[in-house]
Amino acid sequence: MSPNSVASETPLVASPNQTMRVIQVSRKKLYELINTGELESYTEGKSRRITVKSINEYIERRLAAEAARRSRTVPDRNRQSRS
């Protein structure tokens, strides 16, 4: 097998329990994220699998939203010191 084969060491999917541990959410919140399309998943037999790519993208979106929120709420220190 080549180094670029699908059988790499990095998992492509995670179980609901693994995902809940990684992003620190409840089962209810996890399924809300799946149902709203925030996380991509599929069923394999009776098991649900969430793509690691969608988990990483969700974390990136949350970080970007938090950074945007902080930049809007940080007062302009130069404007305050001129008063």
C-alpha cells in the first residue's frame, strides 16, 4: 500500500461517543449538530459515524465566530484615552 492510501493511521470517522468526548458536548447537543448539518454523518449498519473533517470544520467555525465576537466587543483603547 502506498503512503497515500485510505488505510492511513489517521481515522476519517468517529463514533458519537468519541465525538462527544472530543468536542465536549452532550448526546442531545451532538444530535442537534448532526440534524442541523453542522456535523456530517452517516450510518454504517446500526452505527452512526461522524466525519473527522466535519468535526474539525465545526471547531474552526466556532473559533472564527468567537474571534469575531471578541473583536466586536473589545473597546478601542485609543478612543478612551483621548477623552
